[in-house]
Amino acid sequence: MSLCPFFALDRNCVASYAGAMSDEIDPDDVPGADPAGEPAPTNLIPEPLSRAIGERYLTYALSTIMNRALPDARDGLKPVHRRILYAMRELRLAPTGGFRKSAKITGDVMGNYHPHGNAAIYDAMARLAQDFAMRYPLVDGQGNFGSIDGDNPAAERYTEARLTLAAEALMEGLAEDAVDFRPNYDGTLDEPVVLPAAFPNLLANGASGIAVGMATNIPPHNLHEVLDACLHLIKTPDARDDTIANLVKGPDFPTGGIIIESPESIAETYRTGRGAFRIRARWEREDLGRGGWQIVVTEIPYQVQKSKLIERLAELIQTRKVPILADVRDESAEDIRIVLEPKTRAVDPDQLMAALFRVSDLESRFSLNMNVLIDGRVPKVCSLKEVLRAFLDHRREVLVRRANYRLAKIAARLEVLEGYLVAYLNLDRVIEIIRYDDNPKATMMAEFGLSDVQVEAILNMRLRALRKLEEIELRAERDALIDERAALEAMLSDEDAQWSRIAEQLREVRGLFGKSKPEGERCTAITQVEDVQPIDMDAMIEREPITVILSKMGWIRAMKGHQPLDGEQKFKDGDGPGFALHAETTDKVMLFASNGRFYTLPASTLPGGRGTGEPVRLMVDLPNEAEVVALFPWREGERYLIASKAGDGFVVGAGDILAQTRSGKQVLNGEAAVCRSVAGDHVAVVGSNRKLLIFPLTELPEMARGKGVRLQKYPGGGGLVPDDRLSDARCITLAEGLSWLDPAGRTRTETVLDEWLGRRASVGRTVPRGFPKDNRFD
């Protein structure tokens, strides 16, 4: 019952389970009932266990969706980020003020608003300060807040932070009743439900999160373009999605790079709220003089760690997967500079980069899933237009609330000003009342018809304010407030005037963060280019003869030149020769294992022959229990006879056995025993029962994958008895006879084979005299 406390069931958990078993519960069966006749507790409510657990899990899921993982479409923030910014505002960490220790900030956030671990809070705050993660950082960090290499931020006791102008713009109007507030987790303080958000932060900085059953992933965008789309949507509320997509050209990542997508694809992604963007690194060819050149990468895709990218490129060089790449160097300082050196000048830089884009993180994909909370309550996958509309509706609500707040302030101030003016008109009488009357407040309220607020303001007025000049200033202030009130009331009564004011505010924000500022220019280029065909890596490998040796224990190496296959070689203690073959560095070496899978090993990537090699299981995903059946160089157009120990097999073409991945390619279903090149017109099969059968090759089908057909029949039922299994098979030319090696190593040939000829799936006859005892042809 360890789940019961988590779901807050306790004793009711047992009662709920009983309710699930029957519609009515016997009081004697309820936990807590006294067998002697004492009544059971009256607070037990029968409920099926499935419903109880379902309701509690749904509560947990909704809490995760709404209070942790998904951002609000209005301000683009999750609760933890909103609480961090609000706590920093309460600490008066303005952009022009001083810094405070991050430990102080995280402590206030955790103690006042976000009762979770300080590590989670600090990680969230650190991301808000990273200029390689946020397009418009909301926290100004001082100290080590991490790097694009993937380094973690320094401990919170070593770093300091304050708000940025962008964060200040998000919270403009909090003191003017712009948004609702709610009690914090312990009810001692209030926190904003949402921030006023002077700009669409959801699109400007993006968001990502994983909830229960749903997730979100939104890239950052250029704020100038997003504000242009907002202004167009204000002017034309029923604007088409394509028009909005023309204004917001695509994501704008802080790390730059190049987006390779067509305008039609981007428009469709923004229309549906789902899709992906292909991002490539920005690079240039740098001339070294005398015909030499190198490639310099200056921008890498978003969310790619530079250190891991360098490691991957170095791995490609070491494994010779890109043999034309000679070296990679990281010469980055504040800016990114990754230098790629080619092995030869003859290669085309575009083709080399096209090859690297395919096998490294120099090209990545960013998936867009615009799943957000509408009005802070309803999760929905929105289009770009719907997200902008949610932001604009929020801005209108903020505008109306701030206007009403200002009207209330104006009304209160005008009331005081009217009282002041009455006092100036009756100054002598007011002074007399104050000097001689025992209750001046009541007397002035009765004599001049003043309110309690007006009389209090008059009584608290300083003597120096009785100057004639002060009266003129009060009248000017009253007139200005009256004009302002009239303007606000006119705006509140006219929807078009409200949208005009919102448009004016957005233009002001665009002036602060738009293209007129260096940081407002677009970082990521968008283009639609035809893919350059990558270099044919095989063509760039120098063709040299090699001898491939695979030991019994699975250690493989490639020795230079064609060495004698039966020559003496060095092996590890307890190991010995297994397979040896002649090949060339441009070949693909095929490994056929007993699990029926073919594995491809590029000969150019095999370890050298100076030592004992490397385990082949480090190069391909070959299971430990699988044994190597055959090792041979791949030749286009050839065919191979493969068979299982159960005696089933077929012919497979060379094109059907090439594997593209480390996991290999499944071709034969069953435990493999034989793989032979097809040459001749008949097939010779020998079983462990020393029965030989020869039948025409035409009786075998050619397949790409499967179990095959029966080659030879065994009394034991095709492998059910361990001794009854296929031992060997090969293709022969009937006119040339059948050859094998005798125990003395001499080749013997049987030319008269009529005795062993038969139909496929026959038993066969006993092998000829002198046939090897291991039932192998060679």
C-alpha cells in the first residue's frame, strides 16, 4: 500500500478497493470497524480504486501542464520564470541599478513564491541570462553563467544578476492594476498571475517543456518582425496566415546559422503550429595562399554544444568516415571559429561541407510544436496568428485596466485639487477656522461642503503652499488632469482608439529592441538552396591492397599489401587465426554472423596491422552469442548461397546484403551456418549425418530475406536433434566434379556424381571415401 500516501488515500484506499469489487460494502468488511459491534467511521466514502487513482493522476497531470511545463501565450513565461522576474523586481534590481548575488535571488524566489529546489530555480535563472540560449535575455548576469561549449554555470554564490530592459518591459504596469494577483503558496504574499508583457515574449525568446501527455517547443524569433506582424494584425484583424508568415520570415536563433527551408514550408508550419526547421552552420572558405584553403565555421546551429560538435568531427577523422577531412581545430574566443582542414586542395568545399552536414551536428533540425496555455487555462496547439491574437487581446485588457486605474487616480487627485482651490478662495476663513475652532474638520465640511478627503488634505497642507504661484500651479494641474481624463474616457469608449494606442506602444517597443539597434538585427539567415551532392567518399580513398585478418576471438586488422593467407601471424594469448582474405582499401568487407545478419565494414576504417587489431564488436553491433560465419569483400552483381543449420536456405543478391547501420541487416531467419559465393550449376549439401546431396542450382529461389526452402532432409526433423543438421554447402559445376581437401591437405576430386544426384530436400547418400571427418568441403 505504498501508493496510498502519494495519492492521499490512506484508510480510504482500502475502502475504495472494496467499492471496486462490489456496489455495496458490508460494514464488517470495512477497515476500522470493530468486530464487537462498534460502528465504522462515518467519513468513509465508497469509491472505485480506478476512479480514485484516475482523478488524482489527472490532478497531477493538470498541475504539471498548467503550473510547470507549458508557457502562457500572453507573456510567454512559465511560472518559475515569472516568479524569478517578479522577485528580482521586488528586490529593486533595475537595469540601471546594482547587481545582487544569485544566491540571494534564488533564496527569495524559493522562500516567497516557488517552494522547489534552489538548483532548479538557479538553472532557470541562468538560462534567462545566457545570450546563446535567449534571443533577448531577461537577466543581466555577472560572472560565469555557462557557455556554448556546454559548461555549467558557476555556483550561485559566485554569480550576480539584475534585470534587463526587456524584463523591465515585460513587467511595466504591474503597479497599476494591469493584471490579477493571487496569493503565494503559503498565503503570506501576492504574486502576479501573468505579466503585462509589453512585447510578445513567447515568440521573441521561444519556450520548451515536457508535460504529461503533451510537450511544447517554440523557437525564438526576431522581435522587429513579430511586432510588424502584430501591427498588421491590428490593422487587419482577419489577415491571412500566409500574410503573417510573410512578415515573420522564420525563427531567429541567437547563435545565428542558416535555415534551409522554402517559404511555403515555413508558412505551412506556422499555419498548423507543428513542423520543423533545418538549420545549418554558417561557414566560409578562407584562402591560405598558393592554392591552399581551409573552411572556417563562424556560427553553429541552435542548442548544439560546440565541444560535442568538435568531438564528433574529430571522431569522423579518426574513424576515416570523412577521409578527405584532415584536421579540425577550435580557435574560438568570444566568437566561434572552427577551422576544418581538407587533405587535398582538389576537393570542392561545398561538397565537403555537404558531406559533413549529413554526418555531424553542423546541420540539425528544430521541431516546432506551438503548444501553449490560452488565457493561462487551456492548452492548445496554436498557429502563429492565434498566438499573436492571444498576445494582442492580453495587451488590450492590460490597456483597459491601466486606464481605469489611472482614471481612479485622477478622480482622487481632482477631488483633492478642488478642495485646495476652495481653500484658496476662502483662505482667510479657512485659517480662522483652523486657529479658533475646536473641531475644524467638521466646521469646514459643513460650511464649504467639502468631503472628508478634501478636508484632510487642507489640514495637512504646508504653509509654504499658500503662495499665489501655488494656486496657479494647482489650477494648471487640474486642467491637465481633466484633459487627461477626457482622453482616457474617450479611448475606453472607442475600440479603434484602444487599438491605436496599443499600436503606438508596440512601435515604442520596436524602437527600443528593433532593427534600429545592433542587437535587433536578424541573426539567422533564411534561404532555399538546392542541396549540393556530397563527396563520394569511396572515390576519395586511395586504392591500396590489404590483407584482412579476423581472429577466432573476433579481433580484426588490415595489413598493408597482399600477404600470404596461410602465413604466420601474431595473435593474443589464447587466440588464433579465424578468417583471412585479400581486399583493397576501397572495398566493403561483409561479415555474416550466425544470427543471420550481414554487417558492412568499410575496409578503409579497419585498424592497422601493426598490433593485434581491435574487437570487431566495437565496430558493429554484433551480439556476444553470435559467431562469425563468413568474411568476404563485397562485389557488385554477385550472388551468395546462404543456409541455416536446420537445412534451409536460398540465394541472395549482393545488393540485398549491404547494411547501412551498425546493427546490420537481417537476411536469413534462423541460425546461419553457410555463406558461399554462387558459381556453377549445382549445389552440393552435406549434413552432420554424413549424407551428401547434389541438386540443380535452379531449384533454389533467389530472395532478399526469409527462411528459404529445404535443402536437405534429415531424419531428426531438420535440426531438432543436435546431430542432425547441415554441415556445409557449396556451388559446383557438375562437369568439373566435386573437390575437397583430404586430411593430408591434398585436393581430391570425384567426377562421377550420379550416385549423389537428386531432388532438393532429399536425404542424399553417404559421402565418398576419403571425405573429411568434419564434413567440410575445405
